[in-house]
Amino acid sequence: MPTRKTQTYCPNCRQPIAVEFEQVFDTNQNPEAKNLLLSGQANLLQCPFCKYQGPYSTPLIYHDGQKELLLTFVPPELGLTRDMQEKTIGPLITQVVNALPQEKRKAYLLQPKTMLTYQTLLETILEADGITKEMLQGQQQRMNLIQRLVNTTSDEALTENAKQDDALIDREFFALFSQLLSNAAASGNERLARRMMEVQQRLAEVSSYGKQVMEQQKEVETAVATLRELGDQLTREKLLDLMVDAPNEIRVQAYVSLARGGMDYQFFQLLSERIEHARGPEHARMATLREQLLALTRSFDQRRESQMEQIRQFINAVIESGNIPEVIAQNANAIDELFVGVLEMELDAARKAGNLDRSGKLQQVVDVIEQMSAPAEEMQILNALIEMDDDAARQSLLEQMPPEAIQALAEVLAGVMGQVEASGDAALTQRVEMVYKQVLKYSMRMNLRK
């Protein structure tokens, strides 16, 4: 929905200022509407005189057609009577309804839910995504812990704080920590980014979850190295040997995630034959392994199918958005190998069905992604740095780059770090982290020379 403009007074210095604001946040019209609200970037008032920044209070509605969610909110500080509230909200709801095709106008649109506070509005949106108040409280606790840890002045204090709140230092904690670290680096706050990297490394060493992850990473790295060494010589028989000889369950899980394609009917038939020929304890161990592998592959397939279904829903939202290039650009981080694979399947299915309208839009998505996939100069340099095994060679390349290119490279790396960590590729994560540290140090030295 288009933004509106009005004039108001700065609540801090009382100077008259112009403000742009939105009142309709409809995910059907703008897939980023939810993120805009949740990020706190919606309807921000910025005073050019005293530099004050804060929310601009205005009635608004939020609509998510897929979840059949229609929420209204009128800030209490506006002091509107019930009649005035209805007269203000009514036209906004009409905008939402008129933007929907007739077949999607359902009963929930006649019963919008009134939110008494802005916080309740945000919590209701998140609860529709399965995020409860308890989860939000947990995230706030993790945020507070991160702040305490970063502000500690000694390694002893850091270790003690980590041990006291060991239960909070989990997967969600490290994901949040990595995001905040990327934000600090991207904003140019090198001192904070360097400190956070130190804390992150220490937490990996002293926290229970960190130790577990480091152990898992070692097992994954070993599994990756083993499969790479076999290369084209990897057969079902050799893959089965690796499973049988795996020293622990983590290694087995790593092999399943890395080589699921080879674990087909013939693979399990080979395993069944070995079980038939085994005797005593070995027979029981092999039978247990079969049940374990069946459970792991089933879980892997279920997760993959869930991911593919989410991708299909996202693809449908993209082609219905009316602005495919913009939506793809806004969600570039969601484009990965699995996304491209699902997109190709959807395009093939549309062509076979003779659905020219859908296939045309899907082809447009393909074209936009191909244009975006052309490596930018920063990505070409980053790839070159990652491939280099020698610190001196990387340093030489960095010294040939102008200062603005170093800054651009640091920003690209900040985003890449989060993506690589989420991929679970421990070996690649280690190499990217090594490059990231070297670029960050070089960038800081450049800034000190200014």
C-alpha cells in the first residue's frame, strides 16, 4: 500500500516536521509487510532539527490472508472515541477487502481482531507463526546475556557468567549472536565486532552447547573429508561400510545428511543381506543400525519436504506479488540450491500442464535469479580469498584494493558469514571465518592510518 504524508510536531523539540507513514500492512500486497512491522522500522518519525527518532502514532491494520488474520490497532494516546475509531479503521479494511479477488473474501474479514497495545499486535502476529510469549521472553533473556558477556572485562568473569547461564547458551543463542555480530560488522563498528568474535570463540570453548557443536563440527569435517577422498569411487557398498564403521551417532548423521541420495532401496537391501549373514551381537548391532538409518532418512526426508513446501508457498507469493524483481531482491538470502531445484520443478510442471500464465511468471523468476547470480566484483574477490591457503597471498591481494573496496568486501563478508554458518558446512565456515578475521584486521589498520 502507498505511504501517506502529513505534517506534525517533533515530540522532543516541538518543531514542525514532515512524516511519511503507512496504515495498511497487507502481506498479500507486500510480502515484506510483516518484517517491516516486526523490525520496528515502520512509521518512524525522524526530526531533522534535534535528530530525534521514534514511532509515529497512527491507526493501522495488519492482514495475512494465508493465516486468515486481520488485526486492527488504534494508539490509545490519540484519544479517539469508539465512533471515530470505527470511521478511521473502516476505510482501511475496505482497502484490504477490495484488493482481494472475490473467492478469497472469507468470513474472517468481517470479524477483525482489535489490539489494545502495539506490543499485543506484534505478539499476535508472531503467535500466528508459532512464536509464543515464552519464546519472546527467552530471546530477551538471551539478548541480555549477550550484552553482559560482551561487556565483561576479564576472561574469568566471562567464563563465570557463561557457566551460570549455560542453559541459555543454545542454538538460538548462537544464531542470535551471529546475527548481531554481522550487524555490528556491517555498520562499521569494528571494535564491537572484534570483541564479539572473541566472546563467540570463548563461548564455543566453555559452554556445554558450544563444546557439543565443536565435537559435531569435527565429526562433520571428518565425514566430508572421507567422502571427498572417495569421490567417484563411492559406491553403495563403500557407503554402507562407512555407516557400519562409524565411531558414533554424530558421524552416522553426518553421512546421512551428506549422502542421502545414495541411501536408496538397493542400499537398504545390501544392509538387510548383511544382517541375515551376521550372528550374535553383530546381528543385533546391524539390525539396530538399520532402524537408526531408517529413522534418520525418514526425518531427513520430512524436513526436506517441509522445506520444499515452504519454498513452493514463497514462490507462489512471489509470482502473485506483481513485482517479481523487487520481491526476489528483498529475499535474496532465501535463494539457495534447494530453492532453484524446486523452482525448476514448478516451472516444468506448469509447462507440462499448459499453464502459460504461471510458466511465464516462473520463467521471469528464473531470469531474475540468473541476473542476480552473476558474481559481483566483491564476490569474485571473496571467492579468490577463500581459495587461497596462504595468509601472505591474501594480504597481498587486500593491499592492492582501494579503501572503499575493502569496506564493501567487509560488508559482503558480514552477510556471507551468517549464510555459511547456517549451511552447516563446518570446513567452509572455518575458511570464511579465517578470511573474515583477516579482512576485519586489515580494515581496522586502514582506519587507524586515517
